[in-house]
Amino acid sequence: MTPIIFIPLLPLIGFLVVGIFWPFFKGKGHFIAVPLMIGSWVIATSEFFKSFTNPPNVTFVYDWIRSGHLDIGISLQYDHLAAIMLFMVTTVAMLVHLYTIGYMHGDSGYDRFFSYISLFSFSMIMLVLSNNLVEMFIFWEAVGLCSYLLIVHWYERRPSWLAANKAFIMNRVGDFGFLLGIFLTYSTFGSVSFAEIFPAISSHLHQTVNIASAFHGSMNIPVLDLIALLLFLGAVGKSAQIPLHPWLPDAMEGPTPISALIHAATMVTAGIFMIARMNPLYNAAPFAAHVVAWTGGITAIVAATIALTQPDIKKIIAYSTMSQLGYMVMVCGLGGYGAGIFHLLTHGAFKALLFLGAGSVIHSLSGEQDVFRMGGLRKYIGLTFVTMLIGSLALSGIPPFAGYYSKDLILVTAYQQGPLGQILWMIGVLTAVLTAFYSFRLMFLVFGGKERFHSDQAGHGGHGIHPHESPWTMTVPLVLLSIAAVVAGWAGEHYGVLEYLAQELPIPHQDPVAGGMSDSALKGLSVGVGVLGIFVAWAFYGRESSIPGSLAKGLSFFYKLSLYKWYFDELYDLVFVRSSFLIGRLFWQELDKGVIDETVNGVAAFFRNSGLGLRRYQTGQLQNYAMVMAIGVFGLVAFYLVFNRM
Amino acid sequence: MNFSPVNIMGTMPEIYLTVLGSILLLMEPFVPKEKRSWLGLFAIASLIFAMIATFGLNGKGLPLYQGLYIVDPFSNFFKMVIYTGTIITILFSLPYLEKEDIHVGEYYGFLIFAAVGMMIMVSAGDLITLFLGIELMSLCLYVLVGLKRSIHRSVEASFKYFLLGAFAAAIFLYGISLLYGASGTESISGLAAFVQNPGALKPMIIAGMILTMVGFAFKVSAAPFHMWTPDVYEGAPTVVTGFMASVGKVAAFGVFLRVFWVAFSANKDHWTWLIIMIAILSMLIGNIVALVQKNIKRMLAYSSIGHAGFAVIGLLNPSRESLFALMFYLFVYLFMTLGAFGIVLILRRKGVEGEEIQDFVGLNKKNPMAAFLMLIFMFSLAGIPPFGGFLAKFYIFMAAVHAGFTWLAVVGVLLSAVGAYYYIQIVMTMYMKEPEEVVEFMPNRMEKFALFLTAAMTVVMGIFPLPFVHYIETSLAILVP
């Protein structure tokens, strides 16, 4: 028995103990859940350091289904990709567990909350450790379930459950694709295990599948492309890529630790992890890879433009998350899986930091989330300010913070991948400017300038609100994460994260024709655009300025486009929700009531009546019973004789 | 007859149980009335003792007494199931008999002898041995069904069961005599050898085969030989009903399988359609008539007819897969049926057994534990994942598909959807209605243990079946002496 099994097991125990006995804890659930999570983190960390020398291994846990050729087991595949992911996941999960003690203190659902985040940690760890697609799908769904349960934590609030339902339903679309992808994988390869699929990919390169066969048409597309696209649909849902993204900003209705853990650092990155894990497939499916790259690029820039104008502090960070996820997806589509995973790791650190910092801000203002009602908080919550500043610098890609190394690596990788890569590189650079701008817009509005919370709060009868620094359980994670946000990028580059990951994720070869700028020029450029963005943010919001107002008037079309999030929600409402209601009403009144109800009730009535009829033969009279038996005997003989004549 | 040590050793479990059962009967007058439960514990101990003995014989394939008796992994599997089922039955019996005031010492003796009869059935290598086993089991059951001597219903059930059972036995015996007359042998292997000859299929063999099939169909309560089932199940004390519906049926299936797969596998084509007929009729009648039952014991009786129909599908194609499917089915069926009857017999309304479906109304409000356990059993019986009943049905239908009877599997699935209605109706009654009357559910320690065991097995067989799958796979070998 390897210690690896304890990494998922400890949070599972935490979930079971707190989840089953929650009425007995009465706000003391963290005494069980937090130490167990710390234990899991310790093991994950020590195993991570051992993984530099140890060979990858698979721990078999148990066989779940074995039927014919289908053999689905639960196994833990521990290799470099899983090791580094686990290190990040358990670190963030552990810190969020710690942070929760302070943030959720006094909440009526305190113990429930702990049991769910433990369940989430377990599921996420298992997802990372999966060694076959079905196992991955199970935990893929499990993290989705946890996300749903935690978004709806304050279930008496209408926006909470609306957001939870939105997240759940949108993910259903993606997961349906994922499931179809698994089916197609199984029917193509006869297996769902990674170890068996990957070597077999080369023998299916030219296999095609006719997707119009149901309509007697013929539309052959390569089967690998189709599998890759279907699986990617799952990633689109989970990692909030366009067009399945609107659930992510709404999911910010959940408590802030959840936004940090699930909707920034871990669960939403599952899609990128899946693509990286399945990289032999995407390498063999060029068309699908292009779709992946474009989806990522478009998501990155669209999300960044939306983040420019949002007033809600958490929504700004949420759109920033979406945009960064777009970066990762984009570079994965270009073959730079290692760069994608590297950014995933550093992003996990600094985005969790930003969210937890935002939580600390909200906490200090007793629930205020609108950045225009903040300001001047620097002198009240200095520690939060410093840590968030580090996070924002990391996000903007300023050296030596973590984001610089990984984002730069993404841009360089993209640039080196030929003409397509260079178009996407341009999108990436543009996004980087916007990223730096909106990050520092947030910083200036929240921490700089005049104190705008007094006047507003006074109107609500809250005289003399005093922003206060958060308890140590909340600030310690902030400090630790900000250390990570400083060193993670440097450490990654210094210790060769790409070479480390090369065990599973091949390093893309440079396109020979992609000349142009040198490495250092590219690096300089990306730092330059970051600084530019920060400067513009300062010009707009760092001092008294009328530029934002006049720009919003002058470019009101673009301003509204951004503020209303490109009208995705309105579009979906029109296209899907309303039409669904319309069709639903039509079906309900005409088809359902008329045809289906009649049929169903008819069938039910038929069976019921036959039951009533048949029951009449059960007279209770012995001679009748004997008679039926005799008829049965003769009936069987007669049936035999008739049948054998035929 | 050769009573060599090998023969004695091979039948040791049966000998133990017979002797211990007799001791139990002899002890009964000396045990004071309030100490009667000691007899039950003694019976459990005897069964465990025999279980150990059978375990010692595991993996051996022995024809004993010149082929009259067979000890092979197949029969040992069924014996293990019989022990387990009987032990669970006794665990349920102890408090139940007390409450119903029918706690007589003979009860345990008859239960043990019935178990011995079943063991002889599944080990029979010869039709006469088989008949003896069936009759031993049946005679004990006739008595057990009529245990509530003062209750009209119980006596009526016993009498009906006895007369119809005698009728079925006569038909069965007539079948055996025809087979003997045609082939000159009554051993199963002898018949198999005889049937293989071309031209052996005289009408006499066919008639004998059909009549024996009728006998088995009666014992597993498959339609159209099921008529006794609802009345007897309703009238009998509920523990006995549970015992008959689970253990009794499992044993009958074991012997049904051995006779048809060993003796008549050569002329499979001649009985395939008869089995299909029986399966469809049973699934139809069982599932449809159950829809309109108001008494839960009657409902479960019809459900057991339906389940007999599903299980019979497993008999269609003599292959390892079908054999596995059927054994798995019976194994799961044992636990979920015993558990369901267990809930029914513990539930009491004003001191009377709560056997009307009406008594389950709003059970969740009063006894969430009882409701939840019943939910497990009902869902499992309906074949809803992740419970054992789902996998059991899955394996049976897969076997049917692989045997080329896809349409039959479709019919089965459709009818099990019809069946799901009345199982889920119980769940709905328990969870979605407000309680009206006060219903008690107070299991004592033994009942709790038995309920826990059956529920746990029902769940485990659904989510972590592999240990049992391995065990069944090692028991697949049918010895052909």
C-alpha cells in the first residue's frame, strides 16, 4: 500500500465524519476536516518531492465493473503530471480549509460547508489521479456536484440557487459531450484506460466515422477528431469557455472560499488538465486542436473585455479567471501542454490569492462587493492590500512574479507555432494589456482614492463603519499564497517544470519558419504591455480623472457591450430559455396532455385493468387452482406439439 | 449401497444437520417456555457447524453412493446460500414467534429439516434422491405454513399448499416414471447419456421431461403453476413466507438447473420454447397482478412470481455466462427478499402485523430507518442501480442477449418497468404521504442484525460485487458424474 492512497482518503474520511455526524459538531467541524486536509497536503507534498526520482506508478484500488471486455477499475495513476497537480490542488485546498474557519465563522451551515469542501477535495484529487476516462468522468461529475452544492450554500437566497442551477445545467451540456466522447472512445479503442488508448492512437489515424448515417447522408470525419471535440465539449463546460461560460461569473454567488478553491484554482482547471492528460489524442487530431486553440483565444479576449467594466469585485476576478483559462486552453490547442499546465499552477496560486483577498475585503466591509463603494482601504487592511497587490502584479505578468513566467511562456510558445500561433499570440498580447488594466483598476478603486463606503453606508443607517483586518486564519493563507505567487514562477522556470512534465507532456517543437522576434524581444514586449496596462489604469482610476466617464459616453456601444457581458445571458435567454418555454408550453398543452398523457394513462390503465381482470382468476378455490395447473400441463404439451410441427 | 468413509464424509453436513435437528426436537420438552430462544440459537449454531463442514468440502467434485448424490462446487454454493438464508430466517424468527405466540420448539426442528431437504435437492444425482429431497422440504414447509393453528387463514394456506403440492408431486413423480420407463435409468447422468443418442427422443421422454418441468415450475412458483403462491404466502407466518420465497426458491432453482442442463442439455431445442413460455407468463402475471394488490405479502408473492420469470430466462442457454447470471441473481434475490419480508414482519400496528400497504403510509416520518431499509429492498427488487437487484437483472438479460434472445430481454426489461411501478409505489407511500396511524417498528438486536446484513448485502452486491463474483465463478463447475 503506497501512501498515495491516503491523499484522497483523508479528505474522504473528513467528509464522511463531518457529513454523517454534522448535527453533533455544532460549529466545530473544522477540528476534523482541517487536520485531515493538512495530512493529505503533507503526503502530497512529500510524494511530489519524491516523484523527481521515483518512476510513475499506478495503484490499483478496486475493480468496479467487469462485464465482457469492459473492465473499469478505480486506480490511482501517479506520474509527474498528477504529482504537480496534486501538489497545487492540495495546497490550495488546505489553505482554503484554513481560511474557511475564519470566513464562515458563525454561519448556520458551517459544518455542512466543511463536509462539502472535504468531499470536493477528495473528488478533485481523484479526478487528477484517474487512470481511465470513466473514473475521470465519475469524479468530473462529483466535482460538478460539489460545485453545485457549495454555490447553493445559502440556499434561502434566490440568486444562489439560480446560479447553482445555471452552473449545473450549463455543465450538463458539456458533460453530455464528454460522455459521448467516452462512448466513442470505447467503441473505437475497446477500452477506456489511458494506458491502452494512447498506444493504439496511431492505428486509428485514418479511421473515419460517418456522423450523418442516421439521416442516410454521408459525412465522414476522422474519428479521432470527433472524440477529441466531444471530450473538449466537456472541457468547455467545466473550464467556462465560450459559449458555455456564463455560469462561472454567476457562480460567485457562493461563499468566497468556494470561488477561490473551486471556481478559480482547481475545478475549472479540470478541463485543461483533461486536455493535457489526453494530449496524445489532441496531437493526433489537428482539426480538433485548432478548434481548441481558437476557443481558448476568443475566450481569453472576450472575458478580458468584459472584466474592464464590471462593478462587482468578485465578478471582475471571475472574468479574469475565465480569461486566464482561455490562455491555457489556447496554448494546449497549440500543443504547448506543459506551458498550459505551468500557467494553471501559477494561476492557481495567485488567483486563489486574489479571491481570498477579495473575500477579506468583503469581510472587512461586512458584505460589500461593489468596487465603487470601496476605496482607500489601504490603511485599514494593509496586509490584505500587500497580498492582493502581489496577486495583481502576478496576474499582470510583471517580473519577478509568478504570472510573468508562465504567461510569457504561453505567449512565446504560441508565437513559435507558425502563422496560426502568431495570430493567437497577438490576441494574447492584447489580452495581456487588458488584464493589467482591469487588475489595477480594481486595485486603485478598492485600495486607493477616497473612502466611498462611509457615505453609502450612512444612508443604510450603518454609521461609522470601521473596516477591520481579518482574523489570522484568513490572513495566514493570504500570506502563504502570496509567497507562492512570488516564487512559483521563478521556481518553475529555475527547476525546469517543462522538462519535469515532459514525462507526460511532450514539448512542442518550434516551427522553423516562425522567425521574427527573438525570445528576449518577446519577453520584453509582454512585460511592456503589462506596464502599459497598469499605467493606463493609473491614468483612469489612480487619480482624479474624467477619462472613464467620457470614454463610456463616447464609446457607449463598446462600453455597454462590455458591461452587459456581450449580451450572452440575454442571447441565451432569448434563444434557449424562452424558446424552451415556448416549445415546452406547446408540448405540454398539445402533445403532453393530448398524446402522451393519454398513452401513458392508457398503458397504466391497461395494466391495471389486466391486473384486476387476472386477479379474478385467483378465486381462492382449490379446485380452480388445480384446474389451472392441469390446463398448464396440457397447455405446455400442446404448445410443444404445435411448436415442433412448425 | 456402499457406505464407505468417502461417502460418509461427503454427506457429513447433511448428517450433522439431521442429527442436530433430531436432538433439537428431543431437547424441546426439557426446555422451559421462556428459554425457547436457546433452541433458536442452537439451530443457528448447528447451521454454522454444517456450514464449516461444507466449506471443508469446497472445491471437491465427488459423486457419492454410486452417483445418487453429488458434492460439487455448484451444490456447495447452493448449500452456503441455504445456510445463510436459514440463519437469517431464524434471526427474524426469534422475536417474531414470541410476538405471534407461536413459539414452539418444533419450529426450529422443521426449519432445519427443510434445509436438509433443500441440501439433498441441490446435491441430488438421481431423480429419486431429488424427489426425496423435494418431499422432505415440502412436508416441513406444509407444517410451518400452518403454524398459526388458531388462525383460519394459516390453516387454509397450509391445506391448500399441501393438496396442490401433492398434486404437483404426483405430476413430477409420473414424469420420473415415464423417464425411467423410456430410458431404464433414473440417474441424471444416465439420462444425459441416453438423451444424447439419436432416436432416443421418444414421446415418452418428452412427456417425462415436460412433467418434471411442471414439478419444478410449481416449486419455483412460475406461471402457470403459481396459483398457490399468493394464498400461501399471505396465510403463512411471515417468517415462513420469507423462508419459502427466498431459500426454498433458490434450492428449487438449483435442482431445476441441474436436471435440465445436465440431463436434457442434448435436446435443448425441445425445451427452450417451453422455458420461454413459462418465463413470459410468469413475468406478465407476476408483475401485472402485483399492481393491484393491497396486501404487501400478496404483492411480494406476485413479485416473487415475476422474479421467477426473470430467473427462468437464465436457464435458456447452458453456458457459463447464464449459469453465473442465474447464480448471481438467486444470491441477490435471497437477501433482498428476506430483507423485505423482515421489514414486513417487524412492522406492527396495534400489536398486529402490519401487512397492508396502507400501513406503510408516511413511514418515513415515524421510522426513517425502517423506511430507508424498505427503500433499499424495493429499489433493489425493482432493479434500480446501484443496488444488487440491478446487476442481477443486468447479468440475466445480458446472458439472454448473448444466447440470441434479444427480444426476450426486451420483453423482460419492459415488464420489469411495469414492476417498478408497484415497488416505487411503496416507496412513495412511505416518503410522500403523511402518516395516519401509529405503526410500531421496534426491532430487537437480532432483527437489527439480520436487517443490517440483508441491506448491506443488497447494497454491496450492487456497488462492490467482485468478491462474490469471484466466489460464484469458482462455483460454476457442475459435476457430471
